[in-house]
Amino acid sequence: MDWSITSPSGSIALRLTCDGDGRLRYDVVCDGVTIVAAGRLGLVTARDDLTAGLTPVAASAPVRIDDHFSLPHGKRRSSTAIMTERTVRLSGRRGTPIEIVMRAADDGVAFRYRATATAPTVVTEEITDFRFAAAGRAWLQQLQPPGHAEPAYEEVFTNGTPLDGPGPHTGWFFPALFEIGGRWVLLSEADADAGYTLSQLAGPHDRTYRIAFPHPDEGLGVGAAQPTVSGDWQTPWRVIITGSSPDRVFESDLVRHLSRPSRLTDTSWIRPGRVAWSWWSDHDSPRSIATQRGYVEFAAEMGWEHVLIDANWNLLPEQQIVDLVAHAAARGVGVFLWYNSGGPNNAVTEQPRDRMYEAAARRSELAKLADWGVAGVKVDFFHSDKQAGVRLYHDILEEAAAHRVMVNFHGCTIPRGWDRTWPHLMTMEGVRGAEQYSFRESFPSEAPALNTIFPFTRNVPGSMDYTPVTFSDARYPHLTTNAHELALSVVFESALQHLADSAASYRAQPAAVVDHLRSVPAVWDDTRWLDGEPGTHVVVARRLGATWWVAGINGGSEARAVSVVLPDAVGVRDLVLIADGAGPRDFAITDQAIAAARFAVTMAPRGGFAARFTPR
């Protein structure tokens, strides 16, 4: 017996099959090409094996979901989610009911398990396979073993390696990108609540990847690796974004579309924007009130919305922080303060800690911050994808919302649609970002190609706090050009764009570069892929109002010429183009009126460009 659904345009299909042994399989077809073939489905709980002997009970007819919503930030602030949904109900050998909920959209498919447990029980295994129908290439981030500051989704992605490539495979983080038979495929998950764990990928074996639970040692062993479920429960959506071109992955909002609507009725207090941040250029600076006051002044000078005071700010007298927050507010600048998420879940000593883990301490701290007028918190060092870790994320978000405090998660997992449910979740790290110029000797050589991979992987499910645009050098000097660095302010999407370099470095740049940094938005009305693929180069366009921002980066060691054609732009426009100059730290700047929204530019090795089209 089988049940199928197709996307609204008919381009993508998902078919579920129950064979004579009561085993579930599924197929995914994109534009007539089979992507996933006979992938297994099923769960094993402490009470029942729901992988075989299943009996179909009922199936709903396909229904159309037409969901329109707006959020304060993202690839596009207004979204339209149009999908087809169908639910199949089955019964296990012991009469245990289980449902498979399927959805199909024009940029991919998703499914999840849904059930009811009359008493708490443990899910010991999830038999969910992604079995690819053909050989292909993969862009994967290997799991980090639990450690002092791991896992934190900060490993290097493979770069187009064979699907069954050689080497040890301890497992992989989401999202995982593939090119299969000329179709692009991104695997991730969405709408993960505290009723389940987050997931990873095991494999490959025979072109098959499989859902796996977190390592028991994550979060210093706090919490169980296997989820305990009770009452009405469901897994996260298993998401398969797919299309015939990289744009279908890059532009997709499917993770958000699958997630639950906002729990906030008033979002007027949520303020995306650019953030001045002293820590990247001076790790001891959070302990200097004079330095922090200087960065408040710099943020006001640049018209940036916020300033972040990082770890160990609490070593300053409390009244100095209170006075600084008030001073910043008078200058139109919001202040974010850093917190350690521990608790027993990590051994990191940076302060303040033990204020976000326990409910009573968290409520007291957030109430105090709201009284001070603090705009938001950066909470760091989670180190766990287990159910207990998921609960901590949601508890922080719920309590912060009650006090109108925005949230930035670091040392954390990747977005899973929580920024739709909780729009005050502004950004998340979960990336090997610019901080690594201080810590990893290998990072300068890794960064050029990695930067072209992130737009098709990590940044797809949501905001990415890479902390870009570092013109000066940390411990390990960057090999990217300064134009490449500038382009990252547009190539990477984050509702809080932490522009990481020092105030002195930014003030020393040419006037056109400073003007770019003053004016580049952190929120967008539209986002488009124009050119490129992961590992080589990428050119993107983002629009706010009538102004388009276009940027490109080159991940290779050879120069690359690209032709840019701006979408949906007519009439004469002013073009400001900031490209690579004579040397890697130089810029070539063009400012002219053009009748056609197109131009050609050559990116230097590891170079880039940033352009702005403004209607006259």
C-alpha cells in the first residue's frame, strides 16, 4: 500500500509505502529524477518496535497549506508557505498508534513521526534513512567529539567529496548538502521542541545516511542521549530541500515554513541590526569600561543599532554597566551582554555563569536586565543536542520573551526554525567563523572556500553569526582580500550582524567602504542567488525597499570574472561598486549612474566585491 503527495507545482513528489511485512519506505522525486529511493522509516521505543509489523489504519486526503506570515528578520521579512500535507496513521503489533505526517513544497519535502504515549517511554532508536538513488558529491561537517567547548558545529565542511568517499566517519552534523544526479539536496530538521532530542547523521553506507541521537557525553553527560516521550509527542521535521539549481537550496525558507508560528503577539521591541563588538580585536576589552564606552560612541557614529559586551563584563562594578546601558540608550544604541549557559552542562570558566541554567536564577537575572534596559543577551557554551539541551534553549527563549530581551546563542546548535516561533532569537553561531583567526592556524587557508560553502549549508536554515568583515589581522592573518571581507556583510545573513573588526580599523577605510558599513542592512525584503556553487564562488543579491545589495566572493586561488544581472530592477540607478584593488588590502571603487542593472567584475584570488543599486 502506498500514499503520495506532490508539491503545489507538481515538481516534487513524496511517496510512502508499507510493504507486506509492515515496513515503511519512502521515495523523493524532483523534476522526474529520483533523489531518495526506498529510505526506511520507523521508531523503536522501550515498549514497542514500530519498524515492522505495522498495519495501515487511515490516511487523510492531501490538503493544501497556504500560510502567510511576517517576521522582523530573515532572508525575507514576509513569507508565503504553500505546501501539500497528508497524514498516514498506522498501528504497531501491540496496537501502538503512530502517524507519519508528510509535506511537499516546491523547494522540498518533509516528514515527521507523531504519536501518543499514555505513560512516559524512551525512544531507543529512530530508523530514518536518507538513501540516495545515485552517486554524487557531498558537503558535510564531521561531528565534533564532546570536549571542553564541543560540540559546537564548528568543523570544516568537506568540499564536494564523493558520496561514499574514503576516510573515517564518526557521523555528521546537519545541515548536509549533496549534489545527486544533477539535483541539489540539503538535509536538515525543523520545529524541534523540548519533547524530543536534536539529531545527527550516521553513515554513509551504500549511499545511505541515517538519523542518529547525540553522544551520551555531550554537555558533560547532563541528560539522556535518547529522548523520553509522553502524552502527544512528535519528532522534528526531517527536511529534504531539493531543486535542479543551487538557488533552490540557497533561497529556501522551508525550515521556517515548517516551524510553528510566532508565540509573540507584539514584536515591536525586537530590533535587528548591526553590532559593534570589541572582543575580536581585543579579548580583554570587556573588562574596560572606557573601551566599551568608546564602542558605544562608535556604534552611534556609524548608525549601528547595538553594541555587544562579551565575556567577563561582570568583573566591572555593576553600576558602571548600568550607567553604560543608560548612556548607550541615550545615543540610540542597545546593549547586549554575554552569559555562560552553565550550569553543570559545561566546565568553561568565563563569566557570568550559573545565571541562565536554573529557572529561578534565570528569571531573576533577566528581570534585572530588563530593569537596566539591556537589549539582549548572548548565551554561550551549550555543548549538547540532547533533550535536556533543547529544553534549556527553549526555557531561555521563553523567559527572555517575557522580559522583552533579545537572544543570541553561541557555542550552540544550528537554527531549527526557532526564530519563527520565538522571533526575538536573532542569530546563532554554529559555524567556524572569524573568531578562529585567533585560535586555529589552519583557518586562514580554510576560510576562502568555506565562506563559499556556508551560504548553501549553514546559513540556509537561519541566521548565522559568523562575525564578518575583519580587515585587520588577529593571531593568524587572513588570506582573503579586504573586498572579500566586505562582501561577507551581504553574502552572510544574520539578524544581528556583528561587524567584528576594531573601530580604528573601520575608521581607517576609504569613505565608500565606511559608507557601505554605515548603510548595509541586517534585514531584507528579498534574497536571490545569482551565480556560483559551494566551494568555488557565490554571488548573491538582497533587497531592502527599492535598494538592491549585490555581493560576491571567490573561494579559489585563481581570479574569477562574473557577470551580474540584477533581478527585477528597471530604470536608471546609481551603482556603487567596491571591488578588489591592486593589492589584497586595496579596493577599487566605482560610483556611477547606469541605465541597465548589470555589470561585470573580476574577483581576485580569494577576492570579492560589494555593490549597491539605488534608484534615482
